[in-house]
Amino acid sequence: MESIKVKDLKAGMYVKISEAWLKHPFLRNEFIISSDSQIRQIIDHGIEIVSIDPTKSVMSIENLENISHSDKDLTPPTRWNPEKLMSADLKEAIQDTRMAKEDKAKRVYESSLQMMGKLLDSPTAENIKQSKEAIADLVDMILREPDTSGYLLNITFHDFYTYTHSVNVGILSIMVSKEIFKNSDAHDMHELGAGFFLHDIGKTKVHPEIINKPGRLTDDEMFKMRTHPYQGYKILEQTNQLSEECKIIVMQHHERENGTGYPRRLRKGEIHPYGKIGCISDIFDALTAERSYKQALTPYEALKLMKEQMINHFEEEIFKGFVLLFS
């Protein structure tokens, strides 16, 4: 890596920003500069010196056309083998103690996307059982490897496919649970992980045209969408995978502290801390997701909006614990 003044940056350079994630507008700290507007954004945030890696830089215009800072090098799976929910890659990556942390995070994330894609395509009792076993291994890794977990935060997709959203919320929620419950052994982190990763499994019972609609839902469509917490509850109950933790998270991740959430319009102390954690992670990932009708917010912009315009939706202490993930 070489240090360079920001004013000397050029498109195609592989840049590393040393400042904390919340102090710049990008999805990760390392990426290839693909446009002059990115350089202006770095300058506008008061950053004067960055590091570049010449070995990872791309200086030809032809190659630059396909580069962005949105992690498109992580391609979501398009095909899968329904007989093998947990890939060998996921198990090997989780157990490998010698792999570079960043490489490990990428492999774990990609394989987790594949697993959730498979599960949501076919949420059978056996697939849910296998996914919970894989999630338990992933939770153990997050709890014991903070460096790998940090890289996981920096590489998440923001396309808002249900399987991508499920993985993002799962990772975020386990990390904030680790922070909030660090002085207590009264929580089953494996079942918590399962609940967070499976929080939207009920969307498999909602028509895809509603899930993927590129715009505001009608009142009727919104009513059908808001059935997904109960639909998720029923799926887990019918497959005999409904622990208390899963039930709470699946049913309460859209409840709001001020009583404006759904399905039961719970308020403050009526909402379990697990539901409150799921709510914050769910909203944050929705805000940072790019949709056909809106641009993604940066993590900083999302947290700022949540604090200034939505703070009455959350329990403030849990929100503070969430913000600590990005400091």
C-alpha cells in the first residue's frame, strides 16, 4: 500500500480509507475508484490522505466500466442442489482458522447467501432444520472472531432480495446481540441467530409480485405483506422448529416502540428486546438497500436518519448498541 493525497486520486485506483466507516459515504473501506464523483465525495468528507494498492488497481477504461463500490464481485447464486443445503464451502470457511479474515468473511457471506436462497426456495422441515444447524456454526464464528465479523459488515450486498436481506439482518442482529448481552449467559445465541436469519421466512407465503413490486404498495397489497410475520410463525410451528426465540423475532421484528408497527401494534415494554433488535437491523438494511425506485443510503446516512427522524421507533439503549457496530 502507498499513501497518496486525495487530490491525486484517479479512477481505477484501488483505495483504502483508514477513517471509521461512519466518517465516509461508501459501503466499504476498500474499493476501486470508478468515477470522479467518488473522489469528490472523499474530498467533501474532509479526508486528505488515503492508501492505494497498485497491484489491485485497474487502469484500463474497458475494465473500469464494470467496476463499482457495491460489491458486485460477490455474485449471488443462481442455481443450487436442493439435496445439500449447507455447502462444503460454508462449513470449511467457518472452521478454517488459518484463512485470511477478509477472505473468510467473503466465503462465509457468499455461502450464507446461497444457503438462504435455497431455504427460501424450499422452506421444508428438513431444510429449516439444516439451516438452523449451519446458522449455529455461523453464530459461533461471529462470537469468537470479531475481526472476521467486522469484515462481514463491510461486504454485505444491498440489493434487497429477501435472501440477501435475511443474511444481512441475521449478521447485524447477532453482532448487536453480542454487544448488548455480553455480560449475560441467559440467552440461547443459536436460537437467536436462527430467529434473526429466518425472520422473513413468512414472505415465502406472500405473492412474489407484491414482494418485488417496484413502488408503493396498495392498501390491499400492504395488508397481504403484513401477514408475513404470522405466516413465518406458522411455517416454523408446522415444521416443528418454533423455539421461543424464533417466535418472538418472527412475530415482533416489525413492531415499533411508539406502537405504530405490526402485526399487533405493541408498544415499549410489550416488545421483547429480541424483537427490538430485529426491528433496528431490519430498518437499517432496508434503508441501505438499493431498489428500483430509490437509491441506497450510506450507513452513515441511514443511522443519521434513524436517529433524527425515527428514534421513537426504537429503544434508545439498543439503538446505541447498534451504532457501536459502526464506530
